[in-house]
Amino acid sequence: MKQRHDTGAVARHFQIHGEFLGAEPYGSGHINDTYSAVFDQGGTRVRYILQRMNHDVFKNPLALMENVRRVTAHLQAKHTTERSRRALTLIPTRDGQPFHRDVQGNCWRAYIFIEKARTYEAVESPEQAFAAAKAFGQFQKLLDDLPAPRLHDTIPDFHNTPKRFATLEATIGADAVNRAKLAQPEIAFALRHKPLTSVLLDAGLPERVTHNDTKFNNVMLDDATGAGICVIDLDTVMPGLALYDFGDMVRTTTSPAKEDERDLTKVEMQFPMFRALVRGYLEEAGAFLTEAEKEHLVFSGKLITFEIGIRFLADFLAGDTYFKVHREGHNLDRCRTQFKLVESIEQQEDRMNQLMKNL
């Protein structure tokens, strides 16, 4: 049963003035609990985001929030207009801290709500794909000169695909909840693709500040212009490879199907979407990427799609201990969509590489 939280009591710990009117669940994230909180400020209803961080996933909230504080401050300093719309604005607690820990041990943070913009669960046009890729490319570009020290690794080895694969192999061997028999085709697919796992780590690519979870729904698009207005969900911002971010864009933006789509005939890597991603991303990030990074752009989409597929598969086999599930076999459904997208990418890989050469 889902734990109930006194969001009004939580909200009073942050530097938000006015009368708390209420809070409702907001968004569709797998990990944290997010609420839209409404305050009456002199007769005007103003919204804020309240978010309970999942301390089972993020073991060190102090390090995580230090990353968030530094990154949001750096991004806001880079924007000369509409700062509170173009970068998340972290609201400190009344004693000046970046987060509040309640009596149950839950860790909470607050942001200004970005109005007149929204996220989308699935991309609707190449123009949206271009806008999202441009926003993520700009995000990387603006953080390329983030001053030392190095950011904390909020989840060590988050995109270390060989270690993710080793976890899958151990989970298959343990078969703790007797589910391996339900996923034999998916297990076989994963084992056949094991050689993919070490390619990026062996390519000698530079470490950068990266988002590491560039799902299409982690960019807010402006209601009026359709431009990517703000990158959100900064829990996994940490040192990483730029191509982790691009690869996850390919994973979440090129297929018209949702991440947990059961009808696999809907899962397809749409080439116009990929082309829009490449152009949008390179428009912002092309100036600082190395040639080796550009050469591996196409491969990164296949790798990160495969990686999240094996993560969903491992979680299914372990008994759904990491990702939130809303139905029986939910993680296995998610795994199947990822593996089907890997197949679609493989079928079009030559054409994708030719596009890169032309650009």
C-alpha cells in the first residue's frame, strides 16, 4: 500500500509564502513521488513542485542535492532571460538547506512550477524531437565549464553496461521469484547481444557532465512555441559520457510506442525522428563533441536501448524491486518494447550511419 504523506506539513518547511491550499500527485515518474502544491499568495493561486526522493534508490540524498544545487545555479547563471523557466529553480528550506528530511526519514525538495509548458509521454512530431534534442544538447554545452570539484556519482556505474549485464546474469542464475521460465525469449535475446556492452567504455571517450536519463518526457516544451524550455529530473546528473544522453534520446524519442507498450507492432525506430534528433543535438553539442563521440552516436542509441531493456528484465526476474510497476508483468512488457526497438535500430543502422556521414 502506498504511503500517505502530509504534504502541507512538508511544504511549510520550505521558503514558500502564502496559505497552502493542497497538493495532488503530478507526473508519471517511476522512482520519486511528485506533487503539484498550490498556495494562495495574496489572492493568486501559485503552484510549486514538491518531490519525495526515493531513498531506496538514491542512497546519499545529501550528495544528490549538492549536485542539483550546483547544476541549477550554474544553468541559471548562464541564462539572461526567463531564468525560472529555462532552468529548475530549487527552493531552499527555511533553514537554508536544499532539502527537508521529515520525521519518517523521507527526503523532500521543492521547485518553482514552470507554467505554460508541459512534458509529453511520447513524441508527436520530428519538430518535437528536434526541440528536445536541442534542449539536451544545450544542457550539456552549458555545463561543459562547470567549475571543479567533480560532481558526485549519485548512482555509481549507472550506465556501466557491462556491470548491468553482470547483474542480469546473476539475476538469471538466482531466479529468486521463479520468473525465468516466463522470459526465455528475452533472456536469449540479451545473451546474444552481450558483445555490445563494452563498446562505448572501450572507445576512449571523454568524461562530461551529463543528465544520464534523457527520456523525452524529461524536457518541458513551451506551450506557445514548442521549443524545449527546460530539462528536468536532475537526480542522475553526474559525470558520464555525452553519448549516454544521446542514446537515451534515441531510445525514448524515435518510437511512437510508449515505454510499456504491449502491442509490439507499434514499436519502430522512425528514421525522421532520428534525423531530427541528430540535427537538434548537434546544433548545440556539435561544437564540443570529439570526432570519436560523433562516430559512436548511432551505436549509442542501440546500446542504451539494450541497457534499459536488460535493466527492466533483471528487475522483473528479481521481483520488481526497483522500478514502480502498475500491473502483472509490467517490467517484462517494458523489456520487450526495448528489445523490439533494438531490432528496429539494427535493421536501419546502415541508413543511420550514412546520415551521420552526410552531416
